Amino acid sequence: MTIDRGPGSNVTFDPLATALAVDDPAISELLDFDTGEFLDARAWIGGQRYEELIAERVNVRERLAKNPRFRCSLCSVLSYLVSNQHKRFFFRHMTEDGSCPAETRSPLSREEILARKYDGIGESEPHKRIKRMIVRSLEADPSYSGILAERQWRSSQDPRSRRQPDVQATGPSGRIAFEVQLSTTFLDVVAGRRSFYREEGALLAWVMGGFDPEYRRLTTDDLLFSNNSNILVVDDETASISELQRKFHVRCHFRRPVRDGDQLVDRWEASVVPFGSLACELDMQRCWHFDYEGQAAAIRAAIEQELHKREAAATDKVRNDLFSFWVTRLPHTQLDEEGVRAWASLRQAFFAREIALPALPDDSSSFVALMNGLASAREGRPVGWSFQHLVQVAHRIADGYPEHVAAFGHAIRHFARQKTIETQDHTGKWKRRAEGIGRSLRAGEPDFAPEPNSIDLAGFLIPGLKEKLAALVLKIAL
């Protein structure tokens, strides 16, 4: 779901919706340095939820300095993820020198864009007001010290490197830099500050003056989805609570995942909580109240587990329905009306699993032999042939349908019928024959090569059999 507020305005995306790429990106293919693979840019973007892509966009931008992930496949220039005003995504060159046929940059430089946006405009009054409220809130809490506004923070690693956070303080968990986000902030600025404070062993906390989940700029999403779907707000109410309780409080807006049938949906909530109660992760440079990622992962896992159980039950039913039909059918007898309906239903169920059954049960002698063999192994007695013993079924298949010997042998082991065969093999003829078949298959001889067209059906009826038969076919082919 998206909310579009008209031409030139913000487009707000449902976090769980599929991310969208632009229709005709300049960079259509990327080299992924993590895997060494070439990726289709639109497919990679469209293969993720919006929330995932935004978090990844922050990560990709932050890694550009030391451990870049993507390069343009045409020119090998470092590339990163950006969005147009409709929140459709594409990749852009880190530098544009005209040597690549893919042109990804506006004629205006980043500095020119900033100049147009902020020329003649000082720090806004809302920005100043939020800073003052942060300072008020911190000063009310005796557990914080060294509270400074707009003072330089010099790197302990490199004296030439410095930042100037809106507010900084030292609290129970160490040094913290607070940055107020009210207007567009370039992603490289966000990434650079995260890296700086991480190297300092300090925490960067982004604070807003208000938040509307139905009207989110891309820059807000950058902060939201890289912070476990939590947004921190300081306002008049939280500042008053901080002063009243002598403990720094913030309002935390967060997404709560909720299960709706077999789907995960979100609802937005907000709570005023002590800043000290937030989970702080220095390595990830984030601090949050509600663990959206953990809760969402648990719900998705539960849904996936139930879907798997349901699919397994449905698969077992289809498998058992075919075996039941085969065990009760009268061979070489025309189906009655009920039998025709039952067989048509089975064909439809197997077709849905991309397995073709013959139009009628007796249309293919090879199919009949395969089903007789597998059903006999399952029942522990001959099915479909007028034999008395299971070992006779083994000899019949070996004599007339050698392409099904391997499937029958695996079915005997799957249903634990080896002892039955051994007991009935009074002369040891089958034992000797089975040993010869085994030597032939191990040698890759074609005498007992499985029939390729029967592999899907046999593999569906006997779990794990498909891979074994396919491996035999490949071995014999080589």
C-alpha cells in the first residue's frame, strides 16, 4: 500500500509492501562484491520488502568508504542505492566522469543542491526548539553529565576528524551524540556520522520533533528501518515528564507486527519511555524500545511452520489417496462412474504438483508396473498382480520393467520390507540378483537406468527418492 498526497508531494509506502525499481534504470546490472555474482538491479530491488530495502540502502551507503558492496558491471565504479520522488529505487555511480554509458547523476552536484536548499536559511526555529528540549530533558536527569549543545567532538583516533552533534552527553552507558532530524539529510551524512561515532565507541541517537506513520519522507524511513523500526521523539510532553520524574524520557513510535491469518501485518504504536530503558547497540548504531525484527521473525517462523505442516498434511493426503485408489482398484477393468470421478480428482491434484498421471489408470503398462511395485512395497504384499509373495513382485519388475528396479528397491527399504523379501527368498535367487543389480548401478551401467519421466511421481510417492533416482540417471549418463 502507498499513500500519494498529490504531485510533488511525499509518497508513503507500506513497510511490508514489495520494493519497486524504476522502469528503466541506467545501471541495469551490478557486480556484488559479497558474492562475486552479477545481479539484475531491478530484480534485486524487487525481491525485497520496502522495509528491508531501506535498511539495506543505509548499509550499502555506509560501506562505501571501507568495504563497498556494489559496482557498476559496465565500468566497475562504486554504486549505491537511491530513490526518486515516488520511492522507486535505482543505483547511482559514486562518481560520474562520462566514461560509462550509464549516466546516473543530475547535472547539479550535491553541494549545489544543498546550496539551493539552504542558501540564506539558518538553523530553523523548530530545530533549535528540539535541541533545547533535549538539553532540558538531559539536565533534569542527574545520571547525565557533560551536556553540550553544538560543540565539536574530536575523534580520539584521528584529531583531524571531527563532528558537531546537536547535543552530546555522557550517561550510564557512555557517551551519546544526539542529532535532530527535521528536514532532508543526505544519506552519506547519516552514514558518515554512524561510522564516526561507532569508531568512537559512542552511540548516535537520531531524534525527531514529531512523527506521522502515514506521512514519511524517505529520509525518515532511512532512520526508521535502520533503527529496528523505532523512531525517537522529544516534545513538550516528554520534556515535562523528564523534568517531573528527573529521568530523561522520549516518545518512541514503533511498528508492532501482528498475525492476521497467514499474513503478517503491522500496527503503529507509541510509548513514552525512559531513554535509559532503550536497547542500545553500538555496532549497529541504533537504540530502540520495541524489538520489531525479533517479533516479526518469530511470527513469520510460526506462519512458515504451520504452512509447512499444512502442506505436508496435504501432500500426505494426495499420496495416500493415490495408493488407496491403486490398492482397491480392479486391474484391467473399466472404471465405473465413481471411479472416473476419483481418478479425475487424483489427476487434478497431481497436476497441481506438476506431475502428470495418464488419462486412465491402465493407459501405460510402465506406469502400472511402477504403481504396482510401490504399492506392493507399501502394503508388504503383492498389489495389481496375481502373486502370492512380495519377492515375486521384485522378480516381475526386474524381468519386465528394469527401469523401475531402483525405485522398487528404495521403496522396499523405505517401508522396511527387506525382512519380508529375505524370508520369501527361499533359494537366494533374489539375493544374488539384487547384488548383481547393485553392481550394475554402481558401475553406471544403463541396464537398470531409471526412467526419467517416472522420477517425479516416484519421488513424490516415496519421500527422498527423487534425488536418489536423479543422481543415478546423471551417473549413468556420464
